[in-house]
Amino acid sequence: MRVVPIASGKGGVGKSLLAANMAIALAESGRRVVLADLDLGASNLHVILGQTGARRGIGTWLSVSGMDFSEILLDTDVANLRFVPGDAEIPGLANISSLQKNRLVKSLLSIDADYLVLDLGAGTSSNILDFFLMGPTGIVVTAPALTATLNAYLFLKNAMFRLMWTTFKRGSKAWTALEALRKDGSSLQKAYIPAILDEIALADPESAAAFADRAARFRPRLVMNMLEDPKDAEKAQKIRRSCKEYLNLDLEHLGVIYRDDIQDVALGSRIPIIRYKPQSVLSQAVYRIADKIVSTEGEDDSPLETAYLDESFQSAEMEAEIDFEAKVAYVEDLLHTGALSHGDLVETVKIQALEIGQLRKENRLLKHKLAKAIGQGFKP
């Protein structure tokens, strides 16, 4: 079974949209898929999936003694797809204990399926990071906005540190050095992972070798969602450069997805977008991402060459150009057929202009804060 965790550094970037629709696309390809809502404390994946609210889910299973996990493994209307709901209405579910987390992970990994797709909560809590590290090729979903790209990088930074903490044996020289950094918040904020690893390699070669082995199998993937323009795709390169320089980590780009208001219509109809309108640009982008995942079956432990990773980013930028042309052509068709009036188009442009203006204000504020932090000696 391939485990595909899907995470994001911040909410509102379409993580759950991708998880639900990609799970359907994988199931439609004939794979046996289980989709689990691990956004504990804010579970709403059933809405995107088009499922009615389940009376039982992960929260119930954790709370009721003797309940079998199979009781919350539900069939869906999609052939080959089963669903594990989360239960957001149970207080405290977002902060499950280590014992509960380990029990949940063990139960999830015991499921008989080809793919286990995990929709994780936003942020960098230890539980979310541990769920993300359940699979070597987890997906980080981001968007072109500066806040989203910055948080995608910070999520991966926290994932790398979590990988170190769970690799180094308690009491070892490597663990002691990392614990000292953790206690000094300012030092941890400025931490430069390649330099840390060089020091650990000298002080504790055994721990350094163990981490190098795990890090080599850690191959996170990126999806850039909510694009408006082909140039937005280029912002993924900034995340990659930061990860290579500061985290000693390279990324694979799985692809891009354009913003489409039809998703809101599909959501209101309680129908997943790729079933509501499978030929839309958004749906075809999801299918393309699912195809890439299927095409790499059996290669999760294989090291990826830089040339392959370079090509993945080049392909994503090319896909952004192609999808933009398709999106423009679709709008022109709507105008010609009368399904979309010029007044509707003008109103849409006005709304997007307001959104872009707001994003520009946020970007200016963040740039000011970053410039101030860099002036004080901050390193990401």
C-alpha cells in the first residue's frame, strides 16, 4: 500500500479539494483507495467528497473502548473508494495523545488497499508532521500568494527537524545538540540544516548516517494550486531554491491547478468537482496529478536524479501555459454561446481585481516584515 499524505503550511490553499478529488481519480484508475480525514478538530472532507455526515469516525473510535476500526471504514458512491471520517464534533480531537496517534497509525497501515490518501490538518504540530512522515512522498499543497509559499517552506523545514528528532536516539550526541537548539528558540529560528548536519557528522557519525539514510528516502512533492496566471507557476522555484539551500532538501513538482469558481458550485451541490465537471481545466489537472502518481508505482524508495526533478518543474510551468490557454478558450466559448454574458465577465474581473489588490497589500506587509527580520540577522 502506498501512503500519500497531503498537507499544507496554511489553510485555504485547496488541500482537501486535492485529497478528495485525487482519491476519486486513483479509484477510477482501478486502484483500491482509502481516503482518511486526518484534519482532526476541523474534519469536513465528507462535504467535498459528497458524503452525508457520518455518525461515527476517528473521534468515536478513539473514544469508544473495544470498537473495531473496520466500523469506521465506510464505502462511498465511488467504486474502489472507501472513506474514514474524522469526527470534528468531539472536543479535544485535534490534540490526540502519542498513544492514540500510534494506535491510529497502526490501524491505518493495516488496511488492505493500494493507496491510503491522508488529508492532514494545516500547520506544523508534531502529530501532523508524524502523519506526513508516514509516507516518503507526501504532497505539500501551496498557492502563489507569498503567505502560502512561505508557509509551504516552513512546513518542510519543520518536517526535516521532525525527521531528525525521530531519528536520533535519546541521549545521543546528535539528540543532545538538537535538544539544545530547541531550547534556544532564536538559534532554532536561524538554524541552517546543512551546517547542523556537518557538526553532527563530526560529533556523532552513527546518528548522522542514520539520518542520511532516512533523508535519502524522504521525497516530498509539491502542488501549486489556485493559479491565476502562468507566471504564478514560477513561484514554486523559489520554494525549491530555499529548500535546497537551507534544508538540504530537493523537491519534485507534481503539477499546477488553476483557480476555478466552478469548484464552489460543485461544493454547493455536494458533488466532487471531477464528477461534477470532469472535462473542466481544474478536473483535468487533478487527473494529470493522479496519473503521475500512478506512473511512479514501485519507485518510492528509488533515489531521484536532479535532472528528473528539474524536468518536473519545467513540465509544471509548461502545464501552466497549456491550462491557461484552455481556460481562456473555455471563457470565449461561454461568451459565444451566451452562457456567460459580458456583464458576468466584467463582474468577475472586478471581483478578481479586488482580490489581487488585497493580496498585493498582504505581500507589501510581509515584505516589510521580512526585510525587518533579515535586518536583525534572521535566516529561514
